[in-house]
Amino acid sequence: MRNTMVVIAATVLFASPAVFGQKPKVRAASAAAIARGKYLVEGIGMCGDCHTPHSEKGEPIREKLLQGTPLGFKPTVPMPVWADTSTNIAGLPGWEKDAAIKFLMTGVAYNGLPPRPPMPQYRFNLQDAEAIVAYLKSLAPAK
């Protein structure tokens, strides 16, 4: 009898949002995860070196943080797959959260290909990949 009551209570608890037309609440990224992601993007991955435009003095233009830019360097030998520009990663436009996490963990994009050089194939753990995605998604995309 007691087990039956627990099952009924659990069913009512979990089914009530669907029954009453409410959407289940999705937990937003925590401030701690976003701060960890910022640390990993700016301090470890050094993403801004390639994904942020720089002034004539070589300083990053903070107003265009991680919004993509032509790269200021080229390979010393011909490399046909070389990316001449970096993409906008502020807000992660065009990326689903799970695909971005997989990319950061495996180095393989949603199209099944690795990134074009000079982008490294990162192998972050799940917690760090989720934090990076939370941080990048928290940024306003380029206009």
C-alpha cells in the first residue's frame, strides 16, 4: 500500500505540468558555470586571440569580443583547408547546445568534420565543455 502511494504521488508530481499545460522549468546556466566558461575561453583556450578583432596596437577590441575576424597570420607552407577568417562565436549562432558540447569534447563538428586549421581540436571534459557553451551562449551575438 505504501509503495502504491509513493508511485501515485510521484506520478502526480511529474505529470502535473503536462496536465495543466505548463512547461517544465529548464534550469538556466548558473553564474558559476558562466564564470568557469569565461575563464576557460579567455584564460585557457585563448579564443580571443583568433576570434576577436585587434586594434593597430594589437589590443583586442572589447566591443567586438569573439565576433570573428580575418586572421593576421598564415601558414608557412601551402595548406588548402586553412581558414583565413575566424567565425563569430559570441552567442554561438548556428550551434545547438548539444552539438557545441560534443564539438568541444571530441573535436568533431555537427557536420562530422574537424575544425579547419588553425583551430585546434579541443578535448574538454563534459563539465568544462558545458561551462564554455554556457558562457558563449550568454554573450550577445554580432550584429
